[in-house]
Amino acid sequence: MAVTVLLLFAFSGPNPEKALQRRVAALRDRLVPSNEAALAAQMRKTIATRLPSQDLGLAKLLPNPEKLALRLKQTGKKWTLARYMAICVGASVVVAIVLLSVGAPFLFAILSGLFVGMGLPHMFVGKLIAKRIKQFNARFPDAIDLLVRGLRSGLPIAETLQAVSTEVPGPVGVEFKQVMERIRIGKSMEQALQDSADTLGTPEFQFFCITLAIQRETGGNLAETLANLSEVLRKRAQMKLKIKAMSSEAKASAWIVGALPFLVFILVTVMNPSYTAAFFPWTGPLYDQRVMLTGLGGLCWMSMGVFIMAKMVNFEI
């Protein structure tokens, strides 16, 4: 525990390179007067003042608080770093106390508590992000079609974006509302869209931003370009569904192979409890720590195999 705490303090704290970049940006804002620099400085001050005091304190302790804050923002929930870390610490403490109460070794209880407390919230946040991105990608071609109809009817691009933010439900409408809010406070359309693209992290929205940027520089029929983009995105979604159907058998095999050892262990424990009694601390003299360590080693190897199988059936388009 002492070594873990020392490593945490050693690798925590602000990044020196990012701190140097912030100082250079602040110096540039003071010495090079420009509207864009002044606006960026004002926005940074506004965002800093809106952060809760708990998040500001955690930002100094965590090694990469920006990435964690971005993940929490990608969920679409109003979660803070303080709340997320409180959940992680609470889950770790609860798991460690439960394991210690049943007679588990101290080091095993602490490591298991850290694994569960840090792993489960991270997986839950990842599931929420994947669900939100899936909902966004399902509605995004419809939003582009609405933009195309608005442009063909003679509306400017800003009004069509406003129409999408009010007419399309779900994450698409929320993201376009944020784009319009950034435009109202003085950002250009390209910057506002790129901020949303950085937050979402999806290739589909990045295609949309690149399409608008190229069209504004080179000119041309924007409605036709967006219509072609909508068709490409729909074909991309169809290709994903085809690949998902073709790889479903391999994914089912991976689930069966990964779950079979645990099912066999449970069945053997129910049918012959004395055979697996060495794994459980509450069995008294039958418990053997060497058996537990061997089981943990096998679990690690199984986890590696399941991870490799998952990567083999996970295709990116």
C-alpha cells in the first residue's frame, strides 16, 4: 500500500508540458492583442470559474483529468470528477471490507477492491458512451437529410443547423444545440463543429465537419455534397450491420469459451463442495492460499485469451 501511494503521488500532478503551453498561451494573450485570442482567454476563464471546487482539487491529483472529464462528458450525463471518484473509492472500500470480513488475505482484498472500484465504473462509463454514440449515428443521416432539405429550400446554413437542433431528438439535437451556443458566443462555425467532433470522437461527425470546411473554401453545391455524405453514412451503417451478422457466430463461440470454465467451476462447487473448498477462505483448514494464487494465474491467462478473441471478432470500418 505504501508503494502504491508513493507511485500515485509520483505520477500525479499537472503535466509540465501542458503547464508550459498554458503559460505561453497566457503570455501570448497579453502581448498579442487580437479578438480571437481575447475570446479564447475569456472562454478559458469562464470555464475555469464554472468548474466545481472539488473538480479543481481532483485535477491536481489525477494524472490525466482532461481525458477523464472528456469521457464523462461523452456520456451525456451531468457527472463531475468528484462524483465519479467518490463512486470508485466507495466501491473499492466496500469490496475490500466484504472480502476482509470473510477471511480473505489483506493484500488480496485491497487489490480486488481497487480492481473492482476502478474497473466497474470505467466499464459502465464506456457502455454509456457506446450507447450514446450508437444513438447519435442512427439519427445523424436523418439530420443531414433535414439540412439538405433546408438548404434546397433557400435557408442559410445557420438556420438549418438551428432547425436540426430543435427537430431531431436524442444526442443529435443536443450536440447541435451546443454547436449553436458556441456560435452565439463568438466562435466560428468550423470551430464550433470541431469542438463537437472532438467531444464525440466519431468518424461520421468528423466527415461532416471536413465536408463543410472544404465546401466553404472551394465552393460548390453544399446540398448535393451533404446528400452524398448522407448516402455514404447510410451505406457505412449497412456495412457495419452486415459485418455484425457475419461475425455473430464467432462472437457466440467466444462467449461460450469464456463462460464455460466459470460454469464448470460453479457446477463442481454445487455437486462436490469439498473439491473446491481450497479456494474459499471461509472453509477454514481446507483453505490453501497456493490454490488461490494458482486460480488467479489461470484467471489472468483466461482473461488474455478472451481479450484476444474479442479483438479478433471486433472489426472497425
